[in-house]
Amino acid sequence: MKIPADFRYTETDEWLKVDGKIITIGITDYAQNHLSDLVYCGLRAEKGAIVAKGDLIVEIDSVKASAEVNSPVSGKVLDINQSIASTPEVINTDPYGNGWFYKIEITNPADLEKLMSAEDYEKYCETRGN
């Protein structure tokens, strides 16, 4: 299982790459592995939209299950990875690269305070088993 050291993580298996006020969001290798082969990725927030922490931003379907992704931060949607709507399988093959969902300009930096480090996320995953 890959867990990039310079990213932050949520207990609901989102990763965040923090670059100043710009946050890139996707789901972790752990999450995509448990969902299995992804067949649908519905991006719910539009470019320019203001999202609040906890808002539904992505719906995912796989051959095994469905999942919802809620925004781990509040902010303005700057960019959307439209390509994953037509090729959701890229989330399985490259979750931390081409499998990203959104780039958001964060409006409440305090949202980042409760996120886990890579080390903490790895320990958290180990407690959940397979």
C-alpha cells in the first residue's frame, strides 16, 4: 500500500496534497484497493463552486461497492479532473497522480489541523485490517 509521506489524510480515506492555499484531493490507495475496479466517478462540484467541509463532491461506483467522497476542506473549486469521469479506472492505477478529483483554494486553514500524517494514516489503516 502506497502512502506518500508529504500528503495529509482523513479517516474517510481521502488524501490531500497541500501547496500553500491550494489543496489537491483524491482517494487513497487503501480506499481504491478496497473498492476494487472502479466503473463510475461522478464529480458533483463545478469549477468556481464554493464547497463546505463535509459537502458531497464525488460519487464512486465499483464492481464491489459504491462510495461517497465529502470535501475534507472548505474553499473554492479551482480545477476539476474531468478525465476521470470517462476513465475512472485511472484512480485504481494512479490514485496519487492522475487519479485526483479537485484542486480547491482553502478558505479555512483550520480544516487542515485534524488531518493525519502519512505515518498516522498507515497506523490507522493497520487497525482496520483488510
